[in-house]
Amino acid sequence: MSPLRFRYQTLEFSGTDIHVRTLRDKQQYTDDEDVALNLGISSATWPLFGVIWASGELLAHMMIDYDIEGRRVLEVGCGIALASLVLNHRSADITATDYHPEVESFLLENTRLNDGNDIPFVRTGWGDKDSGLGDFDLIIGSDLLYEQEHIDLLSNFIEQHAKPHCEVIIIDPGRGQHARFSKKMVGFGYTHNQNKPTDLDYLSQPFPTKGQVLHYQR
């Protein structure tokens, strides 16, 4: 396989610069030892973790001034982990997770590029019984509800790692799963609201018109 090609860029968040190394595009792929393949990650979906999506950029912008005082924060399905990098810049108690085997190496490199402290990372699937992560006050994620099967997996994973009083924020670009997911979250005792984000000129790519910010609190 050809070597991966990277892209280096700097994104500005209210006067704060975050430097990132991403895949150059969605055509990049390497899995010489079939590590990703054995985890069920196909060559078509392999690169998706390694680029910046509008949903992830929106979440990161929300985190630049979000209330994190005294709160333990978990980013689920972090990919390039832009929101985690922003929170790390703010000295937040942030932990990142993803299923993809290459995410941790990108997170280490991007933390280094920003002269930040190491961000705790756990490679785990939403169906794993015990990831050892513990409980969190704030759980965040972006573009997580790809398939109908993700509704139960994600809601149960969140419940496994949520404190009795917990806030959950998910950026959903409108893949058609959020209503059933919200019903599951309400069943776990959360109140729910959603809104369409506005004033998104800062995004480097358009946010889908059907997209919503999903917010849960208990």
C-alpha cells in the first residue's frame, strides 16, 4: 500500500489556534496487518476518522467557551478529536474514545503540535462490556448515529459512563436516527431538546440543513 499522505492546517477558535494533522483526503488507506479489517472496518470507511467534518468543527467551536469547571468530560467517537484538542487547550479534564485503531497515533501527534498535555485515550467499541473509563459529567460527540443499530449501542454506552447527573451533547447532521435515539435517552431519565445551529460562517464546509444540536440533561 502507498504511504499515507497528510494535511497540516490551523483552525481558529475565538482567537485560539488549534493545529492539526489530518489525512490529506478520504482516499487514504493503509491496513497492512488487517488490524482495522479484523475490527470490521472496511477500506471504504477506514479514512473517515482522519478528516475534519462540519459536525466535529461545530462541536469544537461550542467547546471553546462551554462550562467545564469541575467537570469530567468524555468525547465519544472522537476521530480527529478537534473538540478534545480545544478542551485540552482549556486544561479541561477530557478523555477521548474511538473504535478506529489509528486514532490514538493521530491524537498523540496533534496534542504534540499544540504543545498540550497528553489526552487520555481508550480505544473501545460501544458494545464493549467494560472499557475502564469510569463516569463523566459531560459526554460529547459528533456525527455518531450512522445506522439504526447505533441507537441502542450508543445510548447504552453513554448510560454506562454517565454520572447520575450528566449532560450529553451530540451534533447530528441529520442521518435520520436522532428521534429514536432521543426516545432511548428519555427512557434513561434525560430531558431533551434540540436546535438548529445558526451563524456558522466560521465553518470550513457547510453544515447540513437537516443537522441539529441534540442536548440531553438529567
